Amino acid sequence: MSPHRWMMTAVGQPLVKEPLVLGPLAAGTVRVEVAGCGVCHTDLGYYYDGVRTNQPLPLALGHEVSGRVVAAGAGAEGWVGKAVLVPAVMPCGECEACRKGKPTICPAQKMPGNDIHGGFATHIDVPARGLCPVDEARLAKVGLQLADVSVVADAVTTPYQAVTQAGVGPGQLVIVNGVGGVGGYCVQIAAALGATVVAIDVDPVKLEMVAGHGAAKTFNVRQVEPKNLKKEIGAFAKAGGLPSREWVIFECSGTAAGQLTAWGLLVHGATLGVVGFTMDKVEVRLSNLMAFHARALGNWGCPPELYPPALDMVLDGKVKLAPFVERHPLERINAVFEGVHARKLTRRAVLVP
Ligand SMILES: [Zn+2]
Ligand SMILES: [Zn+2]
């Protein structure tokens, strides 16, 4: 297969396959032969909604990449031959934000498929710094292929960072709103850390899937009145001896309706993690944060140092991937984008070159 990548040329226009010229590599960078690249709603935001990429079009999208290092520039030779995850956001490691331990706000960060060409390609060139090695023996033991763990690069690490940042632990009540790609893993991670998890969605199929993977209780917001939802969760908490306050709520739907639902669940001392993204606006009474002494946390990407523990959860079998991903040939990228956009897929699509 000759090297190639799929380019986005304009909003909504079919992605175009173009040959890829594999040039020499700069010092500190590696070339990864892509095993798989997950399709994220962020990609669809660029493609359908006109969210602007940092690097102007044409650009290859895709930021959930796993693969094998096949070449390296000076200083990165030790990576050649290794199976790796490419972090969705790669901080520079040298600026003031990075030195202060805040790599997610690094102004020089590189995101594949946004700042540099992404993983909907046979190969991707990336900085070696922050790459996460994948233990292939452990991977085989849990019955996964290298392509499958591409979704760890964003769909798993993003909620892992959100859950870690919110300090989720045993005895807590965690509510996850929107249990698609990212939210489904948020449920599993929070449950693996000992929390009791309530899952909310509009899709009965997704709710059924998380009910078997970490959710202790599910609610379909098409069937429960929004104003009754908080009451019903309160009743569930009471029955299970769980706290009626300090709920940790993760908004993973990335929809205006979902954000309103999550906002409506604030209780005293609550933590709201905003994990999903939408261009839409919502009208809320921001003072509820003040009155409840609650807090809202943003969540951009995940620091590279949290990738190994996040991947460990998968390799230890605490977070199950297999039921939540499906592989498709990269050649079918245009059809797969359409399918994901039309919400015809219930699992996360991984494109395999
Ligand atoms: Zn993403
Ligand atoms: Zn930096």
C-alpha cells in the first residue's frame, strides 16, 4: 500500500485521498505507521460545522492514533519498532505552562488533525515527546488489536483526565450525561475507581450497553421529565445510602440540551466537568455555582503523563474497549463520517489503513 492520507479541503466536501511523500524527519520527531485512527465528534465539528482548524485547510483530520514507529529523527531512534499511542494533544514540554505542570494549556501544543496533519493516513509524523508505549503482550492478553487502542488517545484519556481532575473515588455518586464514545468510558473509569455511576442518555441502546459496563442506574431523558430527573437521582442515592450532595457530574453529550440537563443536576458542593463540546449556547443561571458552592471544570485533552495509567485500565481489563469500537477500512472514510454524523453507529469507528 503506497503511503497516502485523506485530506479535508472544505467544509462538507468529500475527503480526498492524496499520495503522501515521506520526507526526512526533524530531530526529536518520529514517523508512525498508523494502525488505527478513531473518528471523534471533534473531527465532525471541523468537517460539518465549520469549526476552524488551527492549520488552514487542506488538512488530514484524525487525532486518535495508534501505530508503530517506523522511522525517527535524531535523538528519537530508541522509538523505532515500538507500538505507541500518539497523545491527542502534545504539549511542547518547555514553555512556562508546561514547566508549571499545566501542559493542557501549552500555547505551543500540537494536536494531530488540527495543528498538524492527522491520523486518517497511512503514516503520521509527530514529536517523540509524550508518546505512550503500548505493551503488545498485555494487549493480546485482553484480546485487543493495536488499532483498537487508538481510541485511548482521546475517548479514554479525555474522561480519564476529567475523572482524575475531579478527584473521583470510592463512595461518590457520579453522574455521566451522554454515554456515547467518551461518556461510555467515563462511566467505566469512574466505576473502576469505586464510584457509583448514574448514566443519562436519549439512546436506549447506549444506556443498555453502559448498564452492563459500570452504570448502576440509567435514565433515558426522553422518558423522564427534566424537572423530575434530579429528584429521581436523589431517590436512587437515598435508597443506596449514597450522598445527596457533592455529586460529580460529567457532561459528555456535547449538546445544548445535554448541558442544560447537567446544569439542572447541580447540588451543594457539586462538581460539573464539561467534557463534551458544542458550538451551541445555553442560557443558565450562573449564580447557581455561587449558591451551591459548586464548581465547574473545563477539560482540554489529557497530559501525556496520564496516558500510561489510562492505558493500564484498558490492559488490566478494568475498562473494556471491545464492545465499544468497530473497525472500518480507511478507504471508506467518507461513508463512515456520514454514518457517524447521522448517528447510525452505536460504537466508535476506528479507521484502519
Ligand atoms: Zn476527539
Ligand atoms: Zn508547552
